[in-house]
Amino acid sequence: MNSPSSFFDTTPMDTVWFLIIGGPSLLLFFLLMLLYGRAARNLQRLEAISRSPVLSHFSETVTGAGLSTISLSLRE
């Protein structure tokens, strides 16, 4: 091999530094991912709950007895 010997002397130390910095960083990002996943799920659930009465009222108005009530009131 035509590589200088200094390459082989520094590579193991660089790997150690990568593991020292990369390991905790990977753990931190994993924990943040778990925390964000829970928060996003709860936010989506709250949004669906708050939107539910509006959508049910609208669907009752457009379909079913609500439409006939609106059309009767418009004729008067």
C-alpha cells in the first residue's frame, strides 16, 4: 500500500473522537424524536377533538333534517 504511515496513526484516534461525540449526539436525537412524536400525536388528537363539533354541525346542516329546516325558513 502506498499510504503514508501517518494516516494509519491518526485514523484510530479520529474514530474514538467520532464515537465520543457521535454516540451522545445520536442518543440525544433519538430522545428528541420520541418527545416530538408524543407531542405531535397529542396535538393532532386535540385538533381533531376541537374540530369535531363544527364538522358534525355542518354535516347535519347539509344532510338530513337540517337542510329541510333551512329551506323552509328561507321560504317564509
